[in-house]
Amino acid sequence: MTKRFGGFLVATDPAVPIPLAFFTDVLPGLTDLAEVQATLAAFRLAADAGGIEAPIAREAFLRDRALRAALRTTGSPREPDRRIEAGLDLALGRGTLLAFAADDGQARPVWYYVNTLANQALIAAMSRGAVAPPVAIWRDDRAPAVVPERPNVFRLYEQNIGLLTPLIADHLVDALESYPTEWIEEAIAEAVAYNRRSWRYAQRILEKWASDGRGGERSDETDRRGHPGHLDPDQYKHGRHLDKARSR
């Protein structure tokens, strides 16, 4: 039985600032619980670190108790790390979050910012070497090189298929909402192996796996985030994904 919430203590509870645009422009389009939880955690973790323009380590998301509890599947022994990472990838692909790697030659930890104009400009300036990175991301006494990051499937697409246009980025975000990340990566790899370097071909592979199963798996045994659940084949054979693929 769900424990009933007793009410907000407005006078004593700390407040987390969230821009109005999140509620008007972003939230209505969110369909994946992991993305919602990861995005809300980003606002909270940034506030804890000093404000919306504070960097947040990927590890801070992965070890955050509230986020882990929210994305832990009831009755499953699996740790929620993959769901957290999937939510971060979706938020990054949508543009709610920004990410960069802090490369010091020995390690390459990934950090996030809430996507604001100031944070966009900061990452661009840090990547050019025009501005020193904040001390919070240094490992030793030497500033790391800052390298902008994107979701892995975005990089795979550019490396193996072609230019990442805004339309293709939208298709990839849709795919991330609907299929496990490893499916998308393998579909791109298969498209390349068959010398069919187009998102449309990779999308058809995903649709077939959703309806027929992949590598001996039954499609109703794995949900879009790799957890027990159900994938409706008709959603992929007749739904919005196929329509978008045809429009390319």
C-alpha cells in the first residue's frame, strides 16, 4: 500500500528552483519515467551544489538515493543504474541537460549542466580553452580538457551513418523512449553491416525485433528500458515511429 504524503512544509522545507519552461515546454512531451526522474533530480542536485549553473557529476546521479529508489523496479533484483543512464541520455538528447567529459589524460568522467544559455556558453568556452573549468570538476591540481558529450546513439549515428540533422535527432530521441539503448546500437551496427546506412533501415530492424523478438528473445519479456514488461508490436508496425521513418 502506498504511504500517503502528509503535505509540504512550505515554511521550513528548502525549495528547488525549476524554470517555468520546464512545465510548459518540456514536461508535456515527457513519456518516460526515467527521463522525468533524472531531469527533476538534475534540478535538485544542481540546487544542492549551489544553483542551476552548477555542474553535476554522472556519479552523483548514480548514487543519489532518491533517484535510485524512484527507478528501482519493484520485485526486481536489478540495480537501477541502467535506467538512470537511460533517463540521462533521453534528457541529453531532448536538450534539457547538457553534458561534457572532463578529460585529464587518465580519467574521463562525465558531468552535466541544466541546459541554460549561460551553461551552453560556458561549455563552449571551456571546450575552446577560453575559460578554465570550475574547480569542482578537477581531479588534481590541473584543469582537465572539456569535451562536449552527446548520447552514445547520437555519436554512433554520426560515426556510422551520417550527419545528425535535427529531424534525425528527434527520431533517435523517440527510439530511446521506445527501445533499450543496446537495441538501437545493434540496429545501427546491423544497418552498417548490410551497407544500408540510413536511419530508416535501422528503424525497420527495431520494429521487427519489437514484433518478432531479437536473438531468440520474446518481445513481451523486455520492456523499452530492459526490464520485465510488454512491447506492443502494433505500436511499431503501425505507429508514429514508422510514419516518421517513412517521412525521411
